Amino acid sequence: MIRYTLKCAASHGFDSWFQGAEGFSALKAAGQVRCPVCGTSDVDKELMAPAVRPARKAAVGRAGPEGGADAPALSTPATELEAKIAALRRHIEETSDYVGMNFAAEARRIHAGDAPERPIHGEARPEEARQLIEEGLPVAPLPFLPARKVN
């Protein structure tokens, strides 16, 4: 297996794994290598550097679990898209009630008028979400997982 750094015609960068160079070429020729952002199949390999671990002595004294002092913090958005998703998450958490795994039941209660109308978010199994859509309830999946409270 080999990981290639790829870029589409719209300059969206992403990584993907392939069986090898021949595997990449075959999938690209078949139009099966697509940009995850815009969906185009006009994708090419980018210049890549080999992943070489530094010697133990060189890594001593550097910050972070990977040894790089300039390693990005995982809690801060690395791209504009990640920043927008983080802002969307903050907005939803501030302006709606989290109802957890009771989302389907609470959405039905609100739709029927048995509960006060308000924006809610929560979790539902795929079949529950499908049923809500078939019943005509206005629901949509969110591009993030709910925050889990841990001890």
C-alpha cells in the first residue's frame, strides 16, 4: 500500500491510499479517483517527500507527541472548511437543545404539537432518520459528531 498526496484541478489537496503506482493509474483511468470536496475526476499526484523519522537524538527536546515543535494543534482548525464546520457546530450547540438518542421521538412530538416547538439536535439510527424523512419531518444530518461527556 502507498499513500499519495493528490490535488484536483480546483486545487483541493487530499491524500488517498492505493495498492501501488499501477493501482493508482488503473483507478484514475477508470475515473474512480475523485476529489472529496468538488467531486471532479481531474486529479493528479502532487510532489511528495518520503516519511522519514528523525534520529532519536534529533527528536529530544522537541514539543508534541510526534516530536515536531511546529506540529499543528489538533484542537484548532487546519483549513477554512474545518473552521466553517467548527463555527456551524458552535452555532447549533448554542441555539438548539441536545436531546441525545431521543431525537426521533422528540422530533415527532414537536411535529405533532405535543412538545413546544424549538430547534433540537441529537442522534438517530439511519433507519430512524429515514422514517422521519418519509413522514415529512424537516431533518438533516450534521457534519460532525456530538460532544461526548467523559469522566
